[in-house]
Amino acid sequence: MNSSNDQHIVTLNYLSDIMKKISRSKDLKESLHHIFEFTKQLLNYTMMVIYFYDDENEELKVVAAQGASIENLKKRTKFKVGEGVVGWVAKEKKAIVLEDATKADDFKVRQYYKEDPLIKSFMAVPLIYENKVLGIISISHNDPGMYNEKDVQMMSIIASQVAAIVKINKLLQDRTQIHKHILQSINSGVIVIDGKKNITLLNKAAEEIIGYSRKELIGKKISFLKESPCYRYIIKTLTSKRPFYEVETSVYCKDKRKLPIVMSTTVLKNSAGDFLGVTTIFRDISEFRKLQEEIQRTERLASLGKLAAGVAHEIRNPLLPIRTAANYLLKKIPVEDENYLLINTICEESERLNKLLNNFVSFAKPSSSKDVFELNNLILETVALMKPEFESKNILLKLDLTDDRTKILASVQEIRQVLINLLLNAVDSMPCGGAISIETVTDPEFLTLSISDTGCGMSEEQKKNAFDPFFTTKKDGTGLGLFIVHNLVLKNDGKIYLRSKEGEGTTFTIKIKRHI
């Protein structure tokens, strides 16, 4: 066996060894480093540059280099296909060898004497994959006559490997981008935890749900959730490799809110079956919980409506003669009579009972006919009606009504009752005076009405039960005011929300569809 064959075998063995290293590379940068290492063993050069073809801008951009500053190379004007010797190689899909670039007439090699080594010997080969140019490899030396046709063959072998690496890297990048896009597009939060309990990935939905950013959590321990009920399911999956599916639990967000969630956990393994970590998928169910409560409340309303109609009828019949008789006796008996206070009490309490029954009837009867009207006008009429009440209680009224049209399709009578009940509720919460603010805001679909006060506010328990029947904090209250408000808003296809804090006041917000 001659020395030429021996050298060929050594080269092939070395190429095989380099390809193994490349296959184990963690990224493109490491792969290209091995290519530089391999080329240096076979060919003598003072500078080597790898260009990738940019489809979007139709130009060749520098991605890696040895023997020259990569930063300087990247700052320079990019080669267009067909421009300069590198551009010619890309256009013709052919290799080129120049014995002395400084004396070549047909091709001009760009020289930067102050920054790069002098280029005399020059060789460039295209990176071709499936007949498509993906880039260029060029090597150069400051001495002339360094490269020949055998070197071109060797560089072409190297170029074919680089082209394959580039294509595989592009496919991996595309696949990774698709996976990232899918991950970021889904509404559920996703957090991936490795075997050491470190967070390695989270998507946009997870950031929005729990309030922490990727920067705050990537690389951190999952123990930041240890106070949250959901934490134990994650730990159980990490320790026992047991997945959980659609578990209703909760998580403490960055702003300290306890948020109800539905969560699933899965075990992450590689192709060999080795444990890699845990994927946690969760979604916010706070709106779903509210909807459930709304449905239950509506069902209770329907049942109570039927009961109210029957009870009101049965009590009203005997109550009428009792009220009539008591009022008759009260007029006949002198004030100083010992029975006067007793009969007066009967009159007052029977009147209170009659008002309660009126509320029942109002709640139970079908909704009034609906008309199209301007809500702002109804607000102005209602506050004018209540002006004496505000003045007597030392209450300042602030109006911030939108200039847009506020037409809605609803029952004027019922919406007026809603306004009066909410305003009276606000007045009652400020026995020493205060301020009431009324605001209307529009968007393309809805009209939002907010009524705020600077009163005593509500506790969490009071907020939870505010719209329940017979719940009251007033000594002589019936507990039906807000209950009826809630019912009337629902009857008119609206929604009502409550925001309150003890000592800071209360805001009721009604959202109802605009009539365009």
C-alpha cells in the first residue's frame, strides 16, 4: 500500500472521528468549531470564513471565522449573489481556486490589510444541499500557490458535511420555532421542571396567570410555590413519578391572590426511558367558578320567585284588614292612652311587612316591557329626584357621564329601581356624609355603569353574600335590596359586579349591551 493510499485512509478515519464529534455537538457553533479543527489538520490556511445564504435579503452573511475578527467581518457589506468572488461561487455553484489573489485579473478578492491577514492563495467552495446553495466556505493563505485540485476535492467533502449540518440545523430551528409557537399560543399555562426541581421552561399563558415573568423563574426552584396547594401535586409527580389529571386546586400569584386552577402533571422521559422532569399544565378557572355561582344563583332566583309569589298572596290577604283596623284604631285612641303605643307599633310593623311583600311581588312578577332609551338621561332624572336626600345627608355627587350615545334596550322602570336601590345603599353606607360617583363608559359592544361611594365598605364575608336574599347588615333592613337589584339586572340581560374594601368604600359596576 503506497503513502498516498495511507494518507487517504488516515483522512477518512479522521473525517469519521470528526463526524462523530459533530453528531454529539449541542449546537451549530460547536459543530462549526469541529469543522475548523478538521480543516486545519488537512489544509494550511491563515483565514477561514463560513458564509450562510440569507434567503430573505438574498445575500451571504458571515456566521463563523478563524484567523480574522468575526465582529469586523460582520460589519462589512454583505456579498450579494453574483457579486465578488464569493458571490460568483454562490451563483455558479462551482468551487474556485486562485493561486495569487493579488494578481488575479478576472476575480477581485476583497482585502482589508489593516484588519485581516493578506490574501494570496484563495479557495472557495459552495455549500450545496439538494442542488440548493446554502452558503460558502472560503480559506486563504498569505503565501501564493498553496492550493490545488486535490485540495478542492477535500474542501468539497468538508463543504458537503457543513451543508448537511446547516440543513439539519435549519430543520431543527424550524421545528423548535413551531413547538415554541404552539407552546406560546395555547391558553393553558405550561411550566417544565427538571429532576432537580429547577424551572426550565414556562409559556406566556403561565406568566399571565401567575404574574411572574420568564426572567424571574427560569432556573429557579419550583419551591417558590410551596405555599400554594398545587405544589404538593407537582412534588408527588417528581418523587413518585405519578401523574395527575384535571385536579382542581389553587395557586398563590405574585400579587398574593389565591387563584383557583385546574392542573395536570405529566412525567417527562427521553427516548431511552430516563426520567427528565415534570410538565405542569394548568388553567385559570376563576371565571368558570363565577359562572357556576351565577347559574346556581339564577336557579335559586327561579325557585324563590315561585315561592315569593305564593307567600306574598297568602300573607297579603289577612294583612290588609289588620292594617286597616290598626290604622282605624290609631285615629280613634288619644295619644295619652296606654294602648296608643301598642297600636302604633302594630301599624308600623304591618306597614313594614307590606313593603317587604311589595318587594317580593316586584321580584316575582315578570319583567316589564323593554324600550330603547338613553341611560344617561335616566341617570340625570334619578339623581335629580334624589337630590334632597343627598343634601340632607351631606353627600357630594360626582357625575362622569360619557359623551357617547348610551342607548340600551331594557325596562325603564326596572333600571330606575336598580339606580335608586344602589344610590340608597350608598347613602346608607355614609351616615356622616361622603361622596357618590356615577360614571358611564362605552365600548363598541357594551355600556358600563359604575356607582361608587366613600362609605364603610364591606368585608370579604359581606361581599360574598351581598346579593343573597335576606342578607343585611342594617338593623331594620330586609336584605332584599341588592338581591332585587341583581335580579333586575339579570332580567335586562346585564351583569353586575361588586368591588369593595372595608373602610375604603364600594363600587357596583353594571355591564349591559348597547343598542346601536
